[in-house]
Amino acid sequence: MKTKLLTALLTIAASTALFAADSPAVGTTAPDFSLTDSKGKTQSVSQYKGKYVVLEWFNPECPFVKKHYGSGNMQKLQQEFTGKGVVWLTIDSSAPGLEGNLTADQANAKMSEWKTKQTALVLDPDGKAGRSYGAKNTPHMFVINPEGKIVYEGAIDSKATPNPGDITSATNYVKVALEESLSGKTVSNANTKPYGCSVKYK
Amino acid sequence: MPRLLFAVLFFAALPLHAQTYQGRELVQAKLVADVSAVVPGKPFTAGVLLHMVPNWHTYWKFPGDAGIPTEINWKLPDGWKTGEIQWPIPLKLNEPGDIQIYGYHDEVLLMQEITPPASLSASTVELAAETSWLVCEKICIPGSANLKLDLPVAAQSAPANEEIFSRYRRSLPQNWPDTKVAQSKWQREGNELRLTVESAALANYPAADFFPLPEPKVVVSHPKVERTGDGKIVFRVPIETDDKSVSSLNGIVVFGQNENGADRNAWSLTAPTISAAAAAPSMPEGFWKYLLFGFIGGFILNLMPCVLPVISLKIFGFIQHAGQDRRQILRSGLAFVAGIFAWFIGLALLLIGLKSAGREITWAFQFTNPYFVLAMSAVVLIFALNLFGVFEISLPQFANRGVLGWTAREGDAGSFFQGVFATVLATPCTAPFLGTALGFAFTQSSWTILLMFFAIAAGMAFPYFLLSAQPAWLRLLPKPGPWMVRVKQLMGFLLLATLLFLIAVLGAQRGVEAITWASAFLLVLSLVCWMKGAFIVPTASAISRSVALVLMLVLVIGSGYFFIGQKFAQAKMVSSETVAHGDWQPFTPQFLESEVKQGHAVFVDFTAAWCLTCKFNEASVLESAAVRDAFKTRGIVKIKADWTNADPAITKILKQFGRPGVPMYVLYPGNNAEPILFPELLTQSLILEKLETVSAQVAAK
């Protein structure tokens, strides 16, 4: 009997430990980070309390990221919602020496080349922020509400392909989540399976 | 304009044919068939063979945390058919950052069955497949190829590419084995699904894993594997989607000597064929507690509204017994108790049979069948007529004609059937405790179900057993006398009230037309009962008795055939949507889901026309002015889920909440908070109290 109880307790302990490695669940408080962006400014989630924040995991070499920037889809979304007071942080968690890792200069060059419209491109070369969010894909999207709670986690849209031709017929989950949030509704599809390349952690 | 330029640039970056990276062709793709020629009408297997350069991988049907599966788009002439892709067992690969993917290194053959039409005019056919894939190592590159294979058309064909096809056929997951070899069971625990596999064969392998194949809308996290001391393997899959209805997953159970070893085998698990764990009479946790609940529930069943006429019958029986000697009373009491047990054990065996046949099982499921309700109506009517004195029941095997009153043996048989009858009428009620106990038992082994019904029967029989064993207590009841005839007749009216209820149930199930024909049949049945009383008497001559008997048979069979077999059977079903529910919305899973998703507070009344507890709760609580007002002022969406005809969508939800049947009351407090489950018997204060907790949130909206 005693051993059974012990096993049960150990199991619970083990499972909590394992869960910690997963993404923070929708509805929970978004983990905070303090990172430098490509312009040298410090960026955190907590400094934007009171605003909606979008986190977008980024790797300029990934075909899925190229799909959404090459078509102008991501820029359009960034422009539309930063225009409505939403903070948009693009995060690059590729480790040095791996695909998609950017120095500040390279990041700025990429931003002007692609005419991106985000609030800031945040550099996370040691992958700390990425791991704390359980960010697994590029792109992997999070929407955080003004209270600092995650209200959406998952894919950019409903068509998991690298083909830019699929964008127009896909449902853009991030757009829907932001529109619903901004009009005071609960996000109807708060958790989807993200698709893309894996984040290149070291 | 620059945007367009980007688009062109990036399109160019996605090669349409096999891609090269740093001078290497990463994936070589080709089409192969397992036959040398196409024989018209004869299925064969073709496959896309992908060769990856070392360390690069393509993906399985479910890619895991990243990546996308290889896609094959066959371009075949009209009349050709293709089967599903047969995916070999993939490797589970881990990348930094807790990223887990399922895919293939080096080489993979994705096979599909191809069926050519029965006649082919050409001498050769071109099989073509547009294939696209994502290949990754440290980076990911999409590729595609338009693959072609020319095959001659012939009357006969020889096997081709035998080595590769047989190798990859061996690496396909197999069907789930017989339950004697392996049993599987899914359980939902909060945001986690648990798959328990009990298999001696599997326990021998050091490496065992579960690779999920979730539906597109379901987001799963990494499965964890646990081995229990008794040889079971538990796979725990966290479900990230906020959908409480996900109760199982498709997937494969992979096992071998090492993780990712070449010798691995797999069994595929598809949701509908998942077998319930059976046999082994192991005692699950909380077993005794639930058994006690069953006993208490059975006892309370005596007090539930639908058993009222039967209680009166039994009390009447005891009054009749009061003058008899002790042994006599005990025998009769035990016969009654045996009747209760007989029905419950019979019901348990039937449920076990249905369960092992893979059917959904629920409490009082028999009342969802209109023919059962009709048969019950007939039995209730015949009993009522008997109580009115229209005819006497004489069981042929104990025939003791000419002797009025009850012989000992006849009395026993009568008590036995009274016991059965009482219990049959009790089943549309779910008493408190009973729901919990049965909800538990239905997920357990056959032995547990049987024991649970035994406990319920014991609980229900307990007071009668006690009264029979202690006849001294019977003295409290009045002395027998001529007044009993009047009481008997009064009880007859109580049974007619029950009949009214049953007919109302039939009406809800089948509509007015059906109850008209059912009533016509019941009328003929009454006539036959009267004939029995009037002509089948010892004083009548053998000839007139025979004539009456033949006439009675003709009437029963004839009216049964015409009114029931023809008219009743063809009466139009009334769908529950067309039934008006006042200010309640009719239930559909989509409506409930969308209301809950929008963050509205929703109250769902799971009910059925034949469920008296439901009707009682509705009349005394849900439709009371105080509760109606509370719902209204708080803007709570009211949904009525009508289970009268056993709507499977409703059965599914009942199961999610672990309830075996109706009544069930669930309050979704809104804003995606956990739903609140109410007990089977409602009180106004209970509802109002819970509504208080919701009001704050809803008011804030």
C-alpha cells in the first residue's frame, strides 16, 4: 500500500516536471523575458502590460517563414494590427552557427529587405525565451492579452504547406484571434497545431 | 510592385523538382510497382521510394512538433482507384528544445494500392504521381517531383521489386491483435489521455512507445510511457486542445528491443476498434466505495417516483401475507427478492453482452426502444385489469383450478414476478448514488458490472428482505379484510396512471399516430383479458373454453399484426428538434460547442420523456419561478438535450461526464471555465447557489 502511494506521488512529481517542458497552456500567464532587439533596445512582455502582444517565432531561412514573408502576408498582418495598437515582437531563437541565426546588423538588413512591419525583431540566440514558451516551429505564434495571459498559441494559418499559393484560401488563426480579442470576445480557436521548420536551438 | 517581385523570388526559391543543397541532391524520388505488368481489374501496389542523403529526414503522416508529411497526388486516368498511403513505422527523432518529430532517415517506401479498371484498351499505361516533401536536417527544404512509371498491360503479371516491397511491408504497423493477446483502454484524466495496454507479448520488449495520429483539430503533446508492476504499459498523452470531448486517439503502439531499432513492430489503434478491457476480475481503486454507492442507490430506488405503483403493490402483498405463518411470509418475501435479483442480473448479463459486442451501454437503455415501452404498457394494463378483478391470473404450470385464493406455490411465483415487475419499472429512474456507481462500473470489467448490479439489487431488495425476515414488524400494518378488494382496485388505477406515463413516452418517441394504434392494440388486449375472466372459468364447458381460447388468440395475434406490426411500425418518427421546449434551445453538439466557445454561460438539461426523475426535477426546480428568473436575469443559455430516442451525440456527452444515463445537469459557467455537474436530484437552492458563482463573470461581460 505504502509503495503504491509512493509510486503515485513520484508519478505526479515526474509528470509536473515533464509538463514544465511543454508550452505554457492557453489561459496561463505568459512567461516574461528581457532581450535585446536588432536596434539595441530591451524588449520584454511585461513592459507592454495593458496591450495585446503578438509573439512570432522567426527564421528567415525557413521555407515556411519565407512563404508568409515572400507573399507579403506577414507584413500585412503586422501593419494592420500594430496600426490597432497591438505590439508585435518577432523572435529569432536560432543558435549561433545554425540556420537563421542573425546578428543585429543582419536582422536590420533582413527587415528592410523584406519591408517588415513588426514592433521589434528580438534576438534570442541562446534560445531562453523560445524554450520558456515551448516555441517549436517557425513560424510559431502566440497572442498575449493586456493582462499578460496567453489567449492564442499555434499556427499562423490553417494550411500546413510551404506553398504561398495556399495563403489566400487558408484561415489566418492569428488574425481571427486578434480580431476576436480586440472586439472583446473569447478566442474561438485558441490552440492549434503550429507548422513549419523546427526552431534551431543549440 | 516590390511585393510581387518578392513573391516571384520566393516562388523561385521553392524548387518544383528534386532540390539540391550545396551541390547535393537531397532526395531522390522514384515510382515503383510490385508487378511487372498491369492486369485489368486486378489491384496491385505501387509506391513512392524516397532516398534521403545521410542525416536528412522526411516526415511521417503525423510529423510531430515540426515538419509536414510527404504528399502524393496520383494522376491516373478515369476509372482507376488508389488506396490510402501505407506509412511504415517511423523513427522518433529528438531535436534541441524538446522538439520531437516522426520521420524517416535514408530511405522510405510509401505504398498505395492501385486498382485499374476492368478493361484497358492501351498496351501500356503511364502511372504518374506528383510528390512533394519536406526534407530537414539542421535546416528544412521543401522538394517535389513529378514521378512517372510506364507499365505494360497484360493478361498476367509477374512480381517485381520483391525485395523492397516485402521489406517495407514488414515495416508496416499491423492491425491490433486479438484481445487475448493485447487489450487497450483509453481514459481521460483532465487534460491528459491515458492509453493502458495490457499484453504479455508487449511487456517483453524493452522499448515501447505510442506514436499518435491525432485528428487535425486536436493538438497533442509528447506521449510519456510508464510501466506498472503488473505488466501493463500506460501511455500518457497530454491534450493541449481545449476540447473535453477528445476521449481517444488513433495511433500506433511501437515496440522492439531498442528505440528506433530496425526490428521494431507496431500495432495500429483506430478509435472505433478499441476494445474495452474485459475478463480479469481485478479490483479497481475505489471498488468497495462504488459498490456501497450501488447498494445505497438501489435502496433509494424504492423511493423514486417511478416505483410508486410498484411499492403500493408490494405493500399490498405484505398486507395480504400478514395473516400467514412466518415461514410462508419468508418464502414469499424471498421470492420477491429473487425476482429483483433475476431482473438485475439478467440486465447486467445483457449489458455485458452488448459491451463486448462493442455497443455503447447505458442505464435504462431499454426504455429508448418503443417496442419495449409498448410491451411494458401491455403488462401494466394486464396487471391493472387483474387488480380490477376482470380476470384472475393462473399460471398454467401451477394450475389449481377451482381453488380460490393463493396456494403457497402460486404465491411464490406471483411474488417472483412482482419482484421482476417492480424492478423493470424502477429502471427509468436514476437514483442519487446510482449514477456515480454505474458510471464507474460501465468503464470496468464484466465482473465489476455484474457485482455492481448485484449490489444494486441487494440495496433495492433490502427492505423487503428485512420485512420478510422480521414479520413481527408487519403487525404495524392493518389487518386483512374485505377492504383489501377496494385497495386492490385503487392500486389498479395507480397502474393505469403508470400506463398513461408509458403512453406519453411512446408519444414522445413515435408521435400521436403511433399511440393511437398502440392504444387500439391495448383495447383489444383488455377485451381478451375480459374474455379470459368471463369464459375461461372452470364452470364453462370444455367446448366453450376452447372456442374462447381460439378467439382470444386470434384477437391478440390479429391485432398485434395489424395495429403494431403494420400501423405502429409505420407511424412517422417525430424528431426531437420539432418538439417544442418552451424557452429551451434544442441540443446539437455544434450549438453547445459554439455557445461554450463564445464564453456564454450555458445550462444543459439532459432528459428523456420516460425519465420520471427528470420530469420531477423540471417541474419542481427548473421550471419554478425562482430558477427561471435566475436563468433569465443572468442571461444563461438553456439547452434541453432530449435522450428519449437515445441520440448518440447525447450518449457521447453523458459518457464524457461519466454518467450512464439521464437525468444529468451541467452548467458551463462561461469564459471557458470548467463545467459544473449537478447531482441527479435537484433542489432550487442548489441551482441558485451555483448560479451565484456564475453571475459575477457574466455580469462583467
